[in-house]
Amino acid sequence: MKILAIETSCDETAAAVIKEEKGRPLLLSSVVASQINIHKIYGGVVPEVAARAHIENIIPVISSTLKKAKVKLTDIDYFAVTYGPGLVGSLVVGVETAKALALSMDKPLIPLNHLEGHIYANFLTEKGKVFEEPKFPLVCLLVSGGHSLLIYMKDHLGYKVIGETRDDAAGEAFDKGAKALGLGYPGGPIISKLAEKGDRYAFSFPTIDLTPEPKKDKDGFLVHPEPSLDFSFSGLKTALISEIKKVKKGKLTPATKRNLAAGYESAITRHLVQNSLRAVKKYHPKSFILSGGVAANRYLRRTLNDEIVKYDPDVRFLVPDFSYCTDNAAMIGAAAFYHVKKKRSSKNSFSAEPNLKLK
Ligand code: KG4
Ligand code: ZN
């Protein structure tokens, strides 16, 4: 079984070929044409510019991934494409291309949720490498530019959102923080690099916890509500801006920037780790998987792994290779693989859904 997957939900034009090996999705090739260099001059993704770049890139990216996988279009058994959430103009390019290919080849087409793809990046395998298979039940922390979610899964393709952000996403917090510090786009990798050489304790950032205050019951006893699994990052961004204002302009030296980046990255990580551990304590998963663009953050990977192992060494902590954390089509192919296995129906009558939810 061979799947050609297409992903164009934001600013990466991507295609990948997956085949089945030993009951798992094996990656044959993955090509990503990044638009970062185009968008960084604007300090963020410009939707119209992204859509136009996808149109230019989509066919060369598909041709190149087929070539790398050494397969022909006629060898493909299933086509798969991200149809949401994302930027509508970007999604449409992938969706219409995939529909045209599936129709002309007379093969099934599987519409995929981008978030499902991020989760399934953890199920990908590659030749010559060992990939531990996540076990159910599992908890996933999905942190990207648009989402911060804790998800519980009892089995394949069933998602229960157990925690979500009430304002910005974790990746957005990195991007906005980098902007406030006068750094480039996307902010995550830049802050992360600076933070490595900074002092994490030079500035103090709050620890965010959305658990409501304890309340007295009718007998006057304090009742503690269940610890919250939800996220909020806008307060940390405000704290960063206020620290920047306190530092007199001339003193925002490279060393101060490094320390601010380190303190800010640590505070974001503390919040993510705190809620992840709460989810582990409540749901007792066999595996804890990290995914999404922010999963490329080395400090988060390390801290989360250490804390989970410390709490319960039997919970397996897994995270994709760096290249499959940020947007790519290999993860879409992996998710499509399980749709095929579970005989989820393919369809041709769907459209791009920019606000698609994880169901
Ligand atoms: O998953 P992704 O590629 O796109 C979305 O689906 O949003 O995630 C992009 C986000 C950006 O906000 C970017 O700043 C963040 O992932 N990111 C990182 C790192 N690499 C990418 N954040 C923190 N540390 C990183 N190393
Ligand atoms: Zn993404």
C-alpha cells in the first residue's frame, strides 16, 4: 500500500510518500518547500503571499517527492491531503491538487485534519532507524503556532481534548516574544538558540496556573478544585514586554536579550510541563507523546522527558525527529495510513475547512 500525502495548511508546501511495512507507516520520501524566507521580511505569514507560493511550489514538490521515493504516480494507491485547520487560501491549493490527482488516477482520497497529522508524526518509521511505537492509552501534548492542546487517546483516531489554550498558542507566544525582543520570525528557534546561552534565573517570570482558587463549602471547609489542564500564554508575553520596558533602552544588550529569552522559554516550558504532568497523573497513559512545531524545542523536550521519567519511569516519553515536528506531509501520510487501516471512508466531496476541530 502506497500513499501520497499533501500538506499546504500554512506556509510550507509539502508532499510525502508512505508505504506499509510490518503494519506500520514507513516513510519513503518527504519534501518540504519552506516559505520562511519570503515571510520573514514581513515578520509573519502573509496569507495571500503564502497561497501564491503554494501554487508555484505544489507540482515541483510532488514530482520531487515521487522521484525521491522512486515511485510513479500510477503506483500510488491512496491520496491524502490536509483540509484544515489553516489558512483557507493555502489549504485550497493542496485540496484541489489532491482532488485532481485522485480523480485522474481513479484512486481514493483521504481528507486529514492537520492536528491529527502532528499527533501521528510520532507513529512514523524510517528505514535504518528504530522507532518505538506509542502505546495506548496515550496523552499527547500538541504545541504549534496555532494550537496548544492536551489530548487523550484510548485507541487510534479517537481524540478527547483534555486541555486547551484560552488565548495564544505556545508557538505564538514564542513568535510574539521574539518580536518584542526585536528578533526575527519564526521566533521559536531564535529564542531557543539565544536561551541556550542565557541565565534562566536572571529575570523572574510568573508560573501560570489556571486552577481556580479554593472555595469554602456550606460548612466552611475549603474545597480545592481539580487542577486545570488549560493553558494561557498572554500573561507571559505581557510580563516579557514589561521586563523589556524596565531595562533602559541602551541596556538591552545581547547578554540581556539572552537572559530574557532564557527566562521566557523557561516560563513557557514550566507551564507546559506542569499541565502535562497533571494529565499523566489523571489519565495514567502508557505513552506520552509530544508533537507540533514547538516540539522541536530542545529545552522542552529535555525537561518534559526528565519530569515524566521522574514521576513514573513506566510512562514512555516519545517525540518525533526534529524535521517532523514542524509542518510536513510525512505526518499527514502517517495519519492517512491509520485511516486506511481502520477503513475510515475516503471521500471526494469535501472542501477546505479553516476552522476544522479535532474530533
Ligand atoms: O507546527 P508548525 O510548523 O505550524 C503550525 O501548525 O502552527 O509550528 C510552527 C511554530 C512556530 O510558532 C514556531 O515559532 C514554533 O513552531 N517553533 C518553535 C521551535 N521551532 C518551531 N518553538 C520553540 N522552539 C523551537 N525550536
Ligand atoms: Zn502545524
